[in-house]
Amino acid sequence: NMMDLQAAIGLHQLARVEASWQRRRAIWARYQAAFADLPVIRPAEPDPQTRHAHHLYTLLIDEARCGRTRDNFLDDMTAQRVGVGVHYLSLPEHPYYQNRLGWRPEDTPEAMRIGRQTVSLPLSPALTDADVDDVIQAVRSDITR
């Protein structure tokens, strides 16, 4: 249930949903094309029969392929003023699942590895084309050095 204020804000934003989605989709497509030749693992293309939200754009930074760790990449992007993030940890790495269900990260090494190699790039309808160019340039220069 929403509070009245949340509902009022949500109603106002409904008018922009389609334009925001179109912009996120366009940025996603630019990233996919810009990083196609890099030794990173990009997201799979969404099934054309679906409507993907394009709310996050993630890259998997595998040290063996890229010559650097995800954390090195995060530091370099931060130094270049690119706001990257970490959104995915394997479920057994979350304290709730450890405490409630007794899950241990070492029981799912592949999930843990993927979570620790994944980074989210900026993806917002508020990004300008110049902002997207800056992100692309920063990622490409970091991965290809």
C-alpha cells in the first residue's frame, strides 16, 4: 500500500513511463554495440516477444579475460567520475539467507564468482548523449589498456 504522497508522485510519473523506457532502451542498445568487441560479458539480448525494462545494464568483468578485477574496474570508473554500482550478490552472501536458512556462499561458488564480477553501468533516462559517450569512452579505455 502506498501513502497518498507516493501515489501522487506515481500518478505524475505515469505520463513519462513510455518516454523513459524508450530512452533506457536506446542507451542499452548503444552500450551493447559499443562493448561488443570488448572481452567483457554483456547482457543477453532480450527476447523480442517480451518488453524488457532495461532498468540495469551490467557487465561481467572476468579477470582472466579482461586482465583486471571488477573492483579495479570500479575504482577506475570512480576515478573517471563514472557512477558505477554493484547490484548483484549471490543469495547465500546476504546475511538474511545465512541466518535464516544457513546458506553459505562457498556452497554456490559459481553464483558467488558471478556476483563478484558483475558491475552496473549508469542507465537512466536523465543521461544525455554526451553522458553516455563519456561512459562508453571510460569503459573502453579502461578495458582496452
